[in-house]
Amino acid sequence: MDTETDTGETRRRLRALTDRAEITDLMDRYLRSLDDGEFDEEWARAFHTEDVTAEMPIGTVHGRAALLAHVRRGMALFDRTVHLGTDTVVEIDGDRATARGAQLNTHVLADGSGGVFVSAGHADTALVRTADGWRISASALRVVWTQGPPPRLPDDFTPAAPAGHRAGRPG
């Protein structure tokens, strides 16, 4: 291998490692942010594209503003939470990437019951490189199992579209 080819290969590998580290960091910071509970415009811009689509167990939303409103309402159902992500596999193709990881979520219900609701599954995420760094353009949380009483959704809680999973066993 000549020096020019070796330098190009080294740059390509360094870029791939840097991209992977940035994506992994974004995903970790996103899960941690859910537990911090501060959902504002800055939060939404830090993680999502303007045209993001997010499929969650409580519904599917389109657009960053809709996602922000939905996350605020959904997370208000819990007094405290811990979201853990692991075993994330990242695939990068230029300025696009996908990430799939396991997710375990523990929630203390805000209804005063002291109930704890746990869900586990897989998070599938599509990402794009933007001028501000990697951002989530689509995500889907696929719940595999739950334990404990799920939160009671308010009567006026209407997602943009039904999700593919219900609380309890998927189906």
C-alpha cells in the first residue's frame, strides 16, 4: 500500500470511528435527557430533525414540535424515570446512519400510587448528519415486555396515530 492510499484509508477509518462515537454519545445523552425532564425547544433541536417521525408505545408523531408536545405529556405521567440503553449496533452510510439497541425503562407513576412500571424492548433509530451534528430523523421503540401497572392515559391524550403496541404484552 502506498502512503497516499494508506493516508486515505486512515482518514476514512478515523471518520467512521468519530461518527460512531458521536452517534453513540447522542443516543446516550437522549436517554439521560428523558430522566432529566427538561423538554423545551432547545432539547428538541439538540436531538431531532425538524421532520422527525417517532413511533412510541403511546402513539406515533410527525415533526419536532409534535414530538416535543407528545414527550412532555407522556413523561408527565411519571414522577421519576430511569432509561437504560445498551448493545447499540450502529451502521453508517455517508451522512445517514441507523442504530439499534436494547432499552430498559423504569418509571415511577405520578398518580400517587407509588406504582412502578417497567418496559423493555428495542429502539430502532435513523439518523442524519446535519450542520449541527448527527440528529435523529426517525425512531421506533418496540416494547417486548412490561411489568407493573401501566400509567393511565388522560381521556384527552390523543396521539397522532395509534402505535403498534399496547401496554402489557405486545400485540
